[in-house]
Amino acid sequence: MSRNAESTAFRSALEVIRAVEPRVADAIGAELADQRESLKLIASENYASPATLLAMGNWFSDKYAEGTVGRRFYAGCQNVDTVEALAAEHAQELFGAAHAYVQPHSGIDANLVAFWAVLADRVESPALKKAQVRQVNDLTEADWFALRRELGNQRMLGMSLDAGGHLTHGFRPNISGKMFDQRSYGTDPATGLIDYDRVAEAAREFKPLILVGGYSAYPRKVNFRILREIADSVGATFMVDMAHFAGLVAGKVFTGDFDPVPHAHIVTTTTHKSLRGPRGGMVLCQPELADQVDRGCPMVLGGPLPHVMAAKAVALAEARRPDFADYAQRIVDNSQALAEGLLRRGAKLVTGGTDNHLVLIDVSGYGLTGRQAEQALLDSGIVTNRNSVPQDPNGAWYTSGIRIGTPALTTRGLGTAEMDQTAELIHTVLTQTTAGANADGTPSKAKYTLDAGLADKIARQATDLLATYPLYPGVDLS
Ligand code: DSN
């Protein structure tokens, strides 16, 4: 496929948009320019392929398609059926899953679908049974009351937020923390690693309906075989949220005990992080949960986004190619090189390293909060995000950590040598930044000082580092 085709496609699209609202066309062009110039180390972001991006910009966006393939609430869904079935087929083949549901609009939505499926499958509720067999009109007020009581307050055990778990695994700012009776497992304070004996102990005491595995800020592999054994020992359904590391599963970097798909009853993911697809979510499950999962829309989801499902089909087809395995391995090689580069220069890393796509720097070692470090790095052209570390004294807003990840830079083609240079840039910024004070002289968690000349110099070095690896080399908008 010629590079010219990509340039023509994006240029033409912008020309058509510009004729209606030029400021939108300008913002799209500016976004590409910004992404090209910044050292993107946000662990949850990536760069989707031109084919994936283009699959989203079309008339599929105009179609309603509530329901599932072949069973829609709207007429005329035959082409939506084609792309939804294709995306599901690619997902099943790629991950070796019995069933795939590709409608969720995000990871949070995928988790809601999974929670619903498990509740509907596991909770003994005669009223729910009546509702499921479509005798809704026969339900009395008392039935509805019982149904709400029976489905509410079910127990969920997930990884704690400051140990790297996700908000949707039962934390208060998310509905999961309000509808479930939640408890969490953390990590060993000495090593930062999951202590499976402690998880088993918590499961025995708490007897959760759902045991959740998976994370968004834990830099290590997780043994899903052991977690499944723990779930089985207490009769829990084992759910894994692999949003962050789906690309490493797809690329067969995580296999055996570290591949969640053969071990979990239900697996959720996003499609846009290490998997490198469009923004969206997906659920994979064992056959007994498939019927409930397929009720995701309209149970908890708004109408499916057929244009995004088309893009999921394209991205999943890309992930089935042999070169995706090479990409996935390079993500981890780069992450480890970045961790080693930081450690060699004296940084303090949670767990002392990484075996996945992300590294968590404990910036208290530099005398900074996560908020100060994040902003100082951004001033220097390095895009990261602040993140809690285990037992974080600064809470979830200011934090004591910086989370960095390599999926995006690996897509651009940067390798281990550039990761060492990146470690040097990060370390220089963090050592040269000093924490500020409030007007009353007390230490500030947000203010900091960094010489502007140094920040500019680092930003130029970051741009130089990227110059050899152009982003979307086939797209010339000029
Ligand atoms: N926002 C995603 C992340 O950055 O990890 C997860 O929700």
C-alpha cells in the first residue's frame, strides 16, 4: 500500500471537514503535530494504524444496531452484522476465547457488562429469573424489591487502587464501589509484589462473588492460574481486566500461567492501549456467560458504535499478523531497558523493575510529589501521568509516583538504546526540579521550580530523539 494513499486519504478528509468547520480541521492537524513532537510515555496510550483510524470515519457511524449479530432491534443491520461478527471472530482466534463481545465503548463499559453477566449468572434470584424469561409483566412490586435487594451488596475482591488496581475494581469514585460490598488485596510492602497467600487469606475470610485480577499500574506479571485456584477454593467467579496488557497477551509475551484467557471465567479489555486498536472495550468469556454478556446492550450499554467495531476488526486483524508478536516483545524489552536506565541513575522504582509495558517511579526519591514531577516532565516535552504508589502518603490526587509505559514509543520504532537516552532525560528533569513552598512557608505538593532553559533544552533533546522515528511516516498533510 502506497504511502501516498495515506496522505491522500487524510488530506482529503481534512479538506472536506475544513469546508464546514475549519477550526475542527485545524485542531485535528494540530493534534497530529503535537503527537509527532512529544515523547509520549503514557502507559495506556498508543498510535492506531492509519487503516484502523480510517475505518472509523464513515457512514457506519449513522446506523443504530441495538442487540447482537442476527438479533437486532433495528432493521437493515446486515453490514453491521458483518463487521461485528468479523471483530468477534478475530478476537476469539487471537486470544483463544470461546466467546467475544465487541460492543463495549470503553473498558469501564466492558467491566459493567461483565459485572452484570456475573450477577445474572450467579445470584439466586427468582424474580430475576422471571425477568430473564421475559415475564416482566408478571413481576409484582415485591418481586422488583426482592430483585434489587438480591442483586445489591454482592461481594467483590480486587486489587487496591494504590497497589495498581483500577477504579472499576470496586473503588468509591466508580459505581462498582457503590453497588458492591468491596474489599481489596494489596502488595507486599517489602517487595511491592502481589502476595498470593494474602490474597487467598482475604478470599477465605471475605468469600467474594467475584475475584478480580488485573491492574492499570502494577509493573509485573500476574499468575492467573494461582488466582483462579483461589477463586475456585471459595466459589468465586474469576474476572480479569487485561485492559493494559492485552497486547502482550495477543503477542504471546504473556503465556501459560500469565495468560488470563484460559484461566478466567470472564476477561475484559480496552482495545486502544497495548492492543493498538481504536478507543473501545471488549469482553471475552467462557460459554456459560455468553448469553448474559451478549445482553450488554441495552442492559448497560448505549447503542453499539458500528464504525468503532469496524475499526476493532481491522486492528484485531493486524494483531493476528506475525509482526505483532515482535512488537509486543519489543514493548517489554523497551520497558525493561527504561527501568534499567533509571535504576542505574539512582531512581527508585516500585517492585525494583518491570516485566510488562510499564514502569512506576517512586518520585519521593527525588523529593517530589507525582504532581510536581508530572508537570516538570511535561514542561520538558515528556508526557507521563502521576500515579499512586503502594501506601501512598500523598493520596490519589498529588500522588508519589510517575507511571511511564512504552507501547506508544515502541510503535514509533524507538528501541532499547533510545530508552536509555529517555531514562537520562527523565532523571535529569527530576533531579533538577525542586519542590516549592506555599505562601505560609509550608511545603507545597504542587509548586516546583525547574529552570526554564533546562526544560527547553530537554524538550529539544526529546524532539531530536524522535526525529529518526517519524510518527505516521506515510501521512504528509502539507
Ligand atoms: N485511563 C486508563 C489508564 O490510564 O490506565 C485506565 O482507565
